[in-house]
Amino acid sequence: MFTGIVRERGRVVSFDGSRLVVAASTEAGVGDSVSISGVCLTVVEHGRGTLAFDVVGETLERSTLGGLETGREVNVEPALRAGDALGGHIVQGHVDGVGEMRGREDGLVWFDAPRPLLRYCVEKGSITVDGTSLTVAGLDDAGFAVALVPHTLEATTLGSLEPGDRVNLESDVVAKYVERLTMDR
């Protein structure tokens, strides 16, 4: 489990389609979970400022990780540990869909999102974009908007997004459970 509070921007050292190596100062051991741009991955090797992960086909199909290239920055967050502050919201690192940055308008950043994901979005609710916990500031039929404060723009990869860039999206898990519970009635 994660909070969506990105701890650092890492850099892709290599990715051969199955083994991803990221340069990061995050301390994690073999078997630990780490969120890489919103995707929960398991550390399979670490050392000298790098973390390595095996990435399977399911992950490549459901996220943007397949498009990673050497040198690209990624958002890095270690898993939440007992006693840590929950500064963002509950994030699983299970990508619900891939969205696309639409553009900036009136101080907001707009993302187009898959229709099935939009049903879990509400204004002032939580959304995770590339592993970053954000608050939905606006909605339309094609997507949602967020307001990005200067710290988020600097501390995450979101500050370098351009229209058309693809991002990993995870809706608030609570909304999915509420839907499921009300369906069984």
C-alpha cells in the first residue's frame, strides 16, 4: 500500500521489456514493494543506488511502463510502513487505466481518462496520476482536472508533462468497494 506522496524522481537506467532498473536513493530490499510511476513493483535486486524489478506482460498491457526509455524520469515511492503518516490517500499501485494529458486551462491540468474509470471520479475526490495523490478539481465527459501546486510540479514528473503524454491512473479504491457492495444488494 502507498499514499501517493512521491518521495523522489528516479531515472531509468535500463529496461529490456522485462527487467527495469531505476536509479533512486530509496532504500528497499529484495521483496519490498515500490511504486514506480504508480505501478506497484517488487524489488528483485538492489545496490549502488539502483533498484531492479521484473515487469510482466499484464503490467505492460495495463500501464505506461512498456514505453519507458533509458534516462526517463519516474516517480518513486516506497511502500507505506506501519506508523507512517498517510499524507495522501490509500493507493494500491494497481493501475486502473492509462490516461492522456489533455492540456492546461485556467490553472488546472486536464487529463482524458477511460470512461470506466471516470465513474469513480468525483469533484474533491482522490485520483492518482503516475503515482501522485491528487484531488479532482473538475470533471467533464472525457476526463478530469487537477490543480498542481508548485511543490508537486517540482517533486514529481508531472511538471514536465506535455499534451498527449500518457499517464498511469488509479481511482480511489474506496469508490470501487462501495460500488461492489451496493451491487450485491
